[in-house]
Amino acid sequence: MSGTLKIVGKALPNVPWQDRPAGCTDVLWRYAENPVIPRDLIPCANSIFNSAVVPYQGEFRGVFRVDNKAREMCLHAGRSADGLNWEIEHTPIEFICDDPEVGKFVYGYDPRVCWIEDRYYVTWCNGYHGPTIGVAYTYDFQKFYQLENAFLPYNRNGVMFPRKINGKYAMLSRPSDTGHTPFGDIFYSESPDLIHWGKHRHVMSPAWGWQSTKIGAGPIPIETSEGWLMIYHGVLTSCNGFVYSVGAALLDLDEPWKVKARTRPYILSPQTLYECVGDVPNVVFPCAALVDSETGRMAMYYGGADTVTGIAFGYVQELVEFVKENALDVSILGDEVV
Ligand code: BMA
């Protein structure tokens, strides 16, 4: 490890953490008590997964994907003192919105939460004549104010950057279709006001192996002196259906659509029972990462088999080194490399 990497962000000494188990050589390792959130934590839940958490006033708060027993996809707020033991609201978030057409809740899933300047922004896959990217903000995880959808349908995996870039809000997304999309590249867009989005730029295409069918950004990108560390999911189509794994990439700080490196191997793939068996087998799907900038310790929250929520730990420094040392030769894809 170089030891000189700068991680931008606040210290988070109480980040949930377990040391790497003896004998483990992987760059990420699982929380021994996974799944941290079982599928039945609240009475209405069929499953709780693909959810986003953030530090909040010395504690933690989150927006959780709860598929209920009618199999409706809902978003619920939650709180935790330690990031491990969660209390999730029994009823879904009721977004406050000036425009009833936009505010009409059809479905919502795969939330991300991003602190920018003075509030927490929530993005999610929002039903509006097909999936698109819903945007809202909250100060307290009690009242959530919904803004315009960011893009036209069909789009998923809208992930904001934690600061303005060149004076503009910035978001990654993954244009898709109305079904179980068999394709998908990551794109970058920017906005002066969180209403109007433009300057769309291509970031990354699927490659081969674990990321050969489609890819989508995961947690809020982590700013480092080596670039934005973007953790993302990649999908392989097997004879038995989709397999969702996790990889990482380094994006240029000022022009994040320029990929500096991305991993050839995955950094996490479905291997445990709770990742391989559930409502959708063989899925690990990360939506959040808590980082202590002082030590580089990271706790990544991910959905397992579309059923439960797990945590994997790692060091940001090691992950950045891993991306550089295990980089895919993207020039073969025709993608631009910097
Ligand atoms: C994607 C999304 C995710 C889900 C994954 C696997 O299209 O719907 O929420 O985890 O499929 O089913």
C-alpha cells in the first residue's frame, strides 16, 4: 500500500467494522454476522435489500428498499446508533411534492443517499411510465421533498456525486428498458439546479466475464487523490439467469466520464447462502459505503439475493491499489482511457 492516498470526506471513527479474518486475502470481506438486516425486520416486509445508509449526527440513517407482502416496491426510512442494529419505519416514506403528477408514487427501489453541502439527497428508481430516476432531499429523514425526475424513462441506478463538479451537480445513471434489461452502460450527466440535466457523457460499457451483460454504479463515489473510486455492479448472463457481482473503477476527478482504470476481476460475487439463495438467486448489489477518511476503513452495504442486506468491509487504500494492479485493458472495448 502506498500510504499516501488522500481520501476526501469526514472522519467516521464509529464506522461499522470488523478486521479482515485471519487467512483472508480478498480485498473485501464479509461481516461475520451477515445478513445485518433480515428480510422480516418489519411486519410488512417480504424482503429488505439494495438500501442506502449515511452518517447522521453521530449515528446513522438510511433509506431502505422494502418489498412488501403484496410485492410492492417501497422506500422506508430507518435509523441506527451503530450502523448494525436498525430500526426501520413500518410505513413507507410519503414524499412531499409540489406537482401531483411527479409525486404520485407508483414504485420506488434501489435508493442511494448522498450528502451535498447542506442536506441529504435521495435518488431511486422511480416508476413514472416506466423506471426513471426520482430525486428528493431531506434534512432529518422525517420529511422528504421530492423534485423532478432527473431523466426521461427508462433509466436506473442514478447515483449522485457528493459535491458539485465544475460548479454543477453530477449524476451517474444507466439508461435501460421496461424489463430485466439485457444491456446497459454507465453515463454521466450534470445539472445547474437539480431540475435540468444535460451534458450527458458515456463513462463505461459492459466488458466480459462477470461484467459482460450490463453494469451500474453502486454507492456514492468516494473522492481520493487517485480519482473518484466508483464501486459498481456488473452482470453476467449464465444458462441459469443473471449473476450480479461487484467491481470498482477510478474516474477522473474533473471529468468523471474518463475512466482511469477498472477491475478485471470482481471484488465481491455471490458466494454465501444469503447471496445465492433468495427471491432472486446469485445477486450482490451494493448501494452505499460508509468511509472513515482518517483510516480508510469502509463498510459497504449491499443486497443479497434480492432478499436481505449485508455488509462487506475493506480499506479504501487497498481498493484503489487493487483497481490499479488488476485493471482491465479497456482500450480493447473502444472506451477512452486516460
Ligand atoms: C435489477 C434491479 C435490482 C435487482 C437486480 C437483480 O434490475 O431490479 O433491484 O437487485 O435486478 O434482480
